[in-house]
Amino acid sequence: MTIAIFSFIVVMILMTSAGAMAIVHKRKTPEDYLLASRGVSPWLTALSTVGTNNSGFMFIGMIAYTYRIGIESIWMMVGWLVGDLLAWLTIHARVRSATHDLDVNTLPGLIGTRKNSIDRWIVVAGGVLTFLFLAVYAAGQFKAGGTALTALFGWEMHVGVLIGAAIVLLYSYAGGIRADIWTDAAQSFVMLLAMVSILVAAYMKLGGVGDLFDNLRNQDPSLVRIFPDQLTFGIGPFVAGFFFAGFAVIGQPHLMTRLMAIESTRAIKRARLYYFLWFVPFFIASVGVGLYCRAILPDIGQLDVARGLEEPTELALPLITMALLPQVFVGIALAGLFAATISTADSQIIVCSGAITQDIQPQWRQSYLASKLGTFSITGLALLIALLEPEGVFFLVLIAWSVLGAALGSVLVVRVLDLPLPTSVGIAMMGVATITVVAWQFAGLDDDIFKAMPGFLAAAAVYGVYYLLSGRKEPGAVGD
């Protein structure tokens, strides 16, 4: 293990240095801290978005999900990719254009700003949702990073979480969102390389798809079942739910920030091409790795390292890496995982800081110091959630993703389509979407339809009732 630990430390130093070097280009302004002065190139935007979108969720959560349910997980992949593509085709360019024209730096600022006025209540409501649920999301990333260190060093989970929080503060104070973007782009290469290396090693150990499926079938025939059985609402709504999961990207402030930071609206098209050229193979690889993990390590929950963990299957990637790859590559792969999760947490915490200084307390809008202090305080909140919340990475990430996607995303669609949006309707949409997502989760219906879908539909129903009853339009929406 000495070689693995050494390579882990070396890669972590290089990754952290890549982010810290952003200090050379930083300007002490809130716009530079939050949006890198809106000058990010298309390829950096694409790779950074892939990296921050697919760190803890894909490396830990998606692989663990596939490990548990088998090839049924492909429906999440297919639906997610289609929904994400629709968002790129219909929403992203409008967001970049509108945030530039209206001079806003945050997603809540966009949904509450019109050409000639600002709807403070909608901005504040969006800022509060961002603050609360991105802190939960960041806590999930801390847990994902801690999982990597638990597997490699045998440390308690809280040790990795604390180390991650310390590195987040270093990234943030070095260069804000620019440090994240640079680090994410570098991590994208390491992440894909790690996935491909594991698949090649697993193929050499176990064999091809036929051998893999035979192994899984012998364990449990349901692992090779394409369609889940006993769905309350049927297969159509089941797949549609994952489409809404992918489209929910429009409500993720830490991802939309990257689109706001791109150098121009015209660059969105090139960024979209680079994004899917990287994202699609990565998603496919995550499903493959999850299946091979189940075949090669079928009893993860019985291992000593998994004792006491709420969701032991989330150790699947670190453990399969250690079982199959040479020690030097183990360190590289786990360093890529740890750095990716921490960089994602950092970008989420920076966005939370923007929610405080730009949205909730706009009198601090031009204060660079307030942005930094906000980052410090939110890191502390995310750290507490990660240390005290027993749930696994997948649960934390998907509940936050769904609430933000349905609540902020539904209002964003209304704004960019230039439709009227009274304050009461906008707040009602966000509130109903949030309540619906949480209620759906705790009603135990999430296995039948992904919770983002009922959240979106509930918000759309609120707006539909208003629109039908009002029979009129308000001028001045985003894009006028």
C-alpha cells in the first residue's frame, strides 16, 4: 500500500496546485470570484461541467446504485442523458445571454430579475433554497471523498471529511470558481482514465459481457433484468422520471454557474459537443464498473472496512480499484475521486456564498470580503451535515438535486420563456415543488418514479392554474 499512498499524495498535491494556481489570474471582485469574469473557454466549461456534475454522484452513488440493482440502472443513464441534452438545446444559451444582459451572477438573481425591476422575494426564496440544499449536496461530496480515504487508509469517515473541508477552503481562497474550473477539467481526464482502467482490468479477470452476465445471473437473476417489476405506475413513468432527473440540471446553481461564466453565448454550441463527447462514455463506463464490481466483489457489506457504514455498497469503486489495479494506479484513481468530490463541494459552497451576498443580503453584493466569509461559514455548515447525517452519498445528492431542479428549474423555464410570473406564483411554485419532492421520497415512491418528476409537475400545475385563471400577460420578463 506504500506505493498507492505515495501516488495518492503526489496526485493530490498536483490537483490542489492546479486549483491554487488560479490565484495568478484572479481579480478581487465578486464577479471574478463567482463567474471568473465571464471569460471561460468552451472546452474548459465542458470538462468542468462534466467533472463537477459526475464526481461523488457518479463515482460513488451511481456505481453503488448499479451494484445494488444491476442493469436496470441503464434507464437512469438513458433518461438522464436525454433530459440533459434537452436542457443544453433549449435553456443554457438563454441563461448565458440573460445573465449578461441583466448583470446578475447567480441563478436566484436571474429568476427574480426583470429588465426594469428586481423581484426581491423570489430572489431571496431562491437564495434560501440554494443555501440549504447546496449545503446538503456539498455534504454528500464530503462523504464521497471520505469514502475514498476510508478505503485507502482505513481511516474513520470523519477524518476524510475534515481533510476535504480544509482543501475546500484552500481552493476557495485561492481563486474562487476559476480554481474549481481548472481543477475540474484536470480531474475529468483522471476520472475517465480510472474508469477505463478498471473496465480493462475487470475484463481481463472475469471476461466479457457474457461471462459478466452469467456471474450476475448466478448471484441473482434480477441483476440481469432489463425492466424492473412491480412498478406502481408502469415502465413509461419510470423512464420519464429519469428524463426529468437529467433536465433538472437547469436548477443546479453550481452547474449553471459554469454556463454563466462561459466566454459568449455562441460558445455554448461547442461546449455542448465537448460535454457529451466526454459525458456519454463516462456514464456508460460507470454502469459497466458497477456491474463488474458486483460480479467480482459480491459481499462488500461483509467486509471489515464496510462495518458501521450506512450504505456499504458506496465503497464499491475504491475497493474494486484496490483489488484490480497496480498500486500506483490505485493512488491515482482514488486521488482523482477525492479531488473531484472536494472540488465539486467547493463550487457548491462558493455558489452558496453567492446566494448570501448576491441574493439574500444584496448590500454585500460588491464585498469581496463578504464572499470569502460566506464561503467559510457555509463550509462549516456542510461539514456539520456530513458529520452528523447518517444517510449515504446517493440519498443526499439526489434529494438536493431534485429539490433544486424542480423548484428553481421550473421557475427558470417560466422566466426564459418570457411568461408572466407574479411574486406569489413564483414562490408557490418553489414551495410546492420542494414539498412534493420531499413527500415523494418519504412516501417510498421514489423507486417507481424519480422524485424530480413529481416536483416539476407540481410546480407546472401551480403555474398552469394561475395562467388559466389570469388570462393575461405581464411584460418585462427575462429576455425582453
